[in-house]
Amino acid sequence: MEIIKELPEVFEEFAEQRKKSFLSMKELKDKGVPVVGAYCTYFPQEIAMAMGAATVSLCSTSDETIPDAEKDLPKNLCPLIKSSYGFAITDKCPFFYFSDLVVGETTCDGKKKMYEYMGQFKDVFLMELPNTQKEEALKLWRSEIIRFKEYLEEKFDVEITEEQIRDAIKINNAGRRSLKALYETMKNDPVPIKGQDLFKVLYGSTFKFDRSQIPEEVDALVAKINKEYAEGKMEEKKPRILITGCPIGGATEKIIRAVEDNGGIAVTFESCSGAKSIDKLVDEDNPDVYDALARRYLDIGCSVMAPNPNRLELLGRLIDEYKVDGVVEMLLQACHTYAVESKGIRDFVTGEKHIPYIAVETDYSQADIGQLNTRITAFLEML
Amino acid sequence: MNYVGIDIGSTASKVVVRGEEDFHFVLPTGWSSKETTITIKEKLLSQGIDVNSEANRVTATGYGRVAVDFADNVITEITCHARGGRELCGDNCAVIDVGGQDTKIILISHGMVQDFLMNDKCSAGTGKFLEIMSNRLGVTLEELFELASTGNPVSISSLCTVFAESEVISYIGEGRKREDIAAGVVESVAAKVAQLAQRKDLPEKVILTGGLSNNPYFTDVLSKKTGKHVEPTAFGRYAGALGAALLAEEKRR
């Protein structure tokens, strides 16, 4: 199959930074590297990596294209879904535009219905993600991973061997180990760096086309942080905040800033760009690579799972290990699963961990920054 | 030593001075919190309080708190209202603050803020709503409550202030009694405040602060809606500024 190599028609209208992203994607495509885009941490990256494809995260994080999306989608829908769809239909996202295939999962209701429309103008492969983590669910998820592999083989006319998958697992595990070592520097009290700087690296790593480069770059950064810490370079001692909830990035980094501009420090992120997607490795010793992948990915503690014990397990562990003083949960407007789960999280954090909890609902606009600052500052003053 | 609490609200700015001097005053915030701040500074000076002197500690709060450039501390209105509220109602209570542009429910337990809620993105359960509706009915806020106390409330169902105003206009068009419309307006605000409050388990002791705090008719309606006895407070309008002054003193120690 012919991969996408031409720039979109609207290219000339873009600002410099966006043009750059388009051009670097084009460079990759000119080398003949296929690109597989995905929206979710449930996406089993290793399968696409095994065929030599670059994988990229497509979750959009700005309100720029929401009006375009609202022509097709309801206004009262999660901004992440609207923004992602908006960037897709307007050709404004270089990563979506150059993706030869987009992989979606049946995670939340909003996303899975949105993919139906996206499928009308893009090749979308929808994986059926179970909403429980039982043995039967694991069987289904394993078979979905195999179905995805077969789809790639047919579409790109390649063969994906178990050996290649095993190699991809090793590469990704190495990346996860390094990223984990990076965020674990925040166990120090006081912390070596600001949470917003840590977040930039974690988030940026989801745009690394060649994932085998992650360990080297991140390890160097960890070494630098540790060296400087030993020399006394560190942040002031401040209340230590864990951020949990819906995916953060771009516009919603305002939550991290609200914490750090008002006297707190974000020490750890129990969310998609943070521990949620990095904490666990794929079992390299499992003779069945598909089973190993299925177990690793199905175990992710996202609120689409019911029940969702793994989120509490991770949350509890992070609260203890990072000596967390308070938990801030970010809920995106109209994200039902996280919003409903919020009570369970509050009960767990305040009842079992005995630390304060606050949930703030927001969207991709900057209109609520004043209110967010007041709420979060008041929360920090409580600690 | 004097401790000055300045609460720059969206509608009114409140000042409380404690220490060697002991007085308080309120003035409208107007369009510029910067200018209001200057007026406050001058007014304090005329009463012998130089805000720039080391002998006077200033804490600013309220949505315009950042405009108070001479403040020694800036603390959110939630913490200040909680501290002031605690002074007025004790160590275990809830403070309902109906402000000009937001409404807060603050739960205080063992003298500490245990939890709080604020209305978001909507002015329906706030003083702003009452202000708009009294303008529409051509009366002052005081007159609105007087009228309301003798009326049978009409139902105002819209959650949006703009749509609710349209509802009021259609009642006016139908020739409904002003008393009934006024009663409907007050009930609508109380219902929205109660809706917010009911997301938490309110303790037995609940007080009202903010501009309406000394209005027994409003606390009666609010009590009915929340199912708790909401007490009016004479000094409730100053709760934020009082809390700020107390915190200025405590920070100093």
C-alpha cells in the first residue's frame, strides 16, 4: 500500500511551529516509514513497532478546532474528543494527517461513537476493549491484539513475527524503565525539578517516533538531575501534590501551573502521560507474546473499567512513595466515567489515606483560570 | 500593632481593622479594584492607619485581592471566609457565603477547613442574580426582599440568569403581582444555593455570610430549602475581611 507523503492543502496557512512538525513528519514519510496514530494508552504500541512503523499519540489538547468539531458533534461532549475530531477533519494536526492508520479503542462512549464518523474520512481500526479485567475479558483483548496484527499485515503487506514483537516489547520496556526512573526523582523531598518540567518530558516522549532513542536521552537527563541535586540544586520545600484524573496536556497543563504557581508542587501524575501508562512493564518472559501484551494493557486502571481496582492500587502506592500531602483530580467537562469515579477516589484518598482531595472540572478554554487558581490556592491553604 | 483585613469583592469591598484600633467599613468596589484599593488606603490613613508602616499588617482577599499591592499577605476568600466564619459560629459549622459573583459552602471541622464548594461558570445562585432581577423589577435589593416577604412565589425554573430574566419579563407581561415575582426570584436563588449545599452533608450549625447575611427573610427561605437552620449573622458581610485580619495577626505570630 502507498503511504501518505504529500502535505495537506492548508499547509501554507499554518504558523511556523506547525509547519515544522508537518515537515519533520514528511521527512519520516519520505523515508518510507509508515505511521500509526493512536488516542489511548490502551493501544498496544509494540505490534505497530514490530512492523517498523512509527507510532504517535493523537490526543488533541487545544480548543482551536472545537468549533469545527461541534458542526458534527454535540457541544456537551468531552473537549478531548471534540478537539481530536476537529484537528482530524481540518487537516491541522501533522500527526493525524500523516497517519496511515488510526487505531481507536472502545473506551468511553463519546470516543467510540466519534470513531464511527472519523472512519468516514480516515482508515480507523477500532479495537474492542472490554470494560472489565476478568479472564474472559483478557481472552477477548488478546484476540483483538491478534486481529490488529493481522490487519496491519494485510494493509501494509508485511509479515509481523513474534520475534519482532518480542524485540519491540524489549524496546518499549526499556523506555518505560527510563521514564519511570525520571519521574521517580520526584520521590526526593524537596523535589529536584518542577512538576510542569517533568510533565513536559513525559508528554514529549509520546511524540518520539523512534522509541528506541528514549532510554539514552532520558537516562542522560536523569543523570543530570541527580548530579545537580547532589550539588544542591533543588526546588523549595512545598506541599506535595499528586495529580490524577483525565488526560492532561496542552491547554489543561493549566492545572499543573495552578498548583505550582500558588504554592504547591506536583510530585507525581496518576494520569495517562504519567504513571498510569508507564508504571507496569510487559512480561518479557511470557512465552505467549500476545498474552503478555494483553495482560499489560488490560491492567491499566482507567475509569472506563468497572470495577477499577488497579487505579486505587496505583494511587495508594504513589501517595505513599511520593509522600503526597494532597490529591488534585482534573475532570474534563462531560467525562462521565472519571466524574462518576471521583466519589470513589475521594473516599479512598480522604478515608483510607487520610489526606485532602479536591476535584476540579475544566475544559480546553482558558476562561476559568481565575476560578481554578482560587480553588486550588484555597486547597493548598488547607494543607 | 494593627491587623487589617481587606476583602475586595465583585460588588462591595470590606475592611476590618483589629488591634490597637478597632473599626470596619464597606464601600462599593466600582469598576476598578485598583482605584478602590487607593480609596481604602486613603480612608485608612485618615483614621490613623498607614498601611505601609511596619506597625500595621495587611492581608488581602476576595477576587480583587491581587490589586492590593501594599498587602503583606494575599489569601483566598475561601480560607478567609472560613476563618471569619469560625469566629462567628465556632469550630464546627458550615459557612454559606452568598457573594456578588460566587457562592461558597465551606465546611469547618475542629477549626479547620475540611471541605469547600463553589458555584462554577454560572451566576444563578449569587447576589448578581438578585441584582439583575431587582433592576428588572425597578426596585432596590432591600425593596425586593420586602416585596418578596408578602408574595406567593411564582416558579422560576431556568438555570441560566439570562433565561431567568426572560421568565421574569414574561411574568411582568402577564401582569403578575410584583410581590409574587420578587418572592419567586428570592426562592430561586435560595434553591440554587441549597442545591450546591446539598452536595455535602451540612452540620447542625450553619451560618450565612456575605451581603445578605443579615437578612432574616433570606435565611428563612434558605433554611426551608436546605432543611437546616441557617442563622443570619449581623457581622456576616465582613466575614472575609474579619478572617483576613485574624490571619494577618496569626501569620505575624
